Amino acid sequence: MPELDAYDLKILDLLQSDASLSTSELAERAGLSQSPCWRRVQRLREEGYIRRQVCVLDHEKLGSKMFVFSFLKTESLTEAKRLEFLNAVKRIPEITECYSVFGEMDVLIKVLAPDPSWFQDFAFSTLMKLPGVKDIRSTVTLQELKYTTSIPLPPVRKA
């Protein structure tokens, strides 16, 4: 895969801040003409640097006021049970992120919840019924202090 140059990094930075930019706006801000900018964006998509473009919604306006981070302890899972667990997690829209972790617990999930009472019901009716789950430890957030979908980009390499 070719190295990213300063233009590629600028395009990625601009798009992760505002994916709704038109090609002409993006080209102007990146310091390119439209055709080369469009070709670069297509290449960045093809090479997998751009996974998808989405709209970030305001979860509070839609009724969800808090996030809950839950560590799940699972029994020893066969490959089939592990796949069943992953597929079940993917079908639950309130679970916005899921990670395998090292340590005392096995999985970390991030749940978008309207309130603590709702989460209590969700934990017993949904999380504890996931394949292989035998324990849950959760932390309820009080206030969102920082949120970003942007990732830090590598510096431009000097030749």
C-alpha cells in the first residue's frame, strides 16, 4: 500500500471533520483541483482508509441521556458459542461498541441508555441472556466530557 502524502492526510482530516463536503469544497480546502481530489478520495476508499461516511446524530435529542460501560465475564466458549455471542451483540442496537479484553473480564461493551432504570432492566433481560455471559460489571456515565469520531492521523513523512 502506498504511503499517504500530505494531500491524502489533509483530505482524510477534512472528511472526518465533515463528510458532507462537496468535492469542490474538499478540493479547495485541500489545495487541489477537483479531479485529482476526487481520484484521491476514490483511492482512499478502495484502499480501506475510508470505511464509510455517516451522519453523527445527537443521542440526547433522541432520548438517550447516558452511556454505560459494561464488562462481561463469559464462560469458556466454543467457537460456535463465541460466534453466537458476537451475532447476538451485533443485533442489539443499544450496544454501540464491543471489544474483547484481557484480564479478569472478557468483553467490554458500550451501551447507549435513556436512564439507569432502563439499563437495569436491559442488563437482566438482555445482557445476562447473551450466550455464555455469567457476570456483568457496569459503570454509568454522569456527563460526557469529550466525544469525537476523529482519529489522530500520522505525521507526513519527510523524504
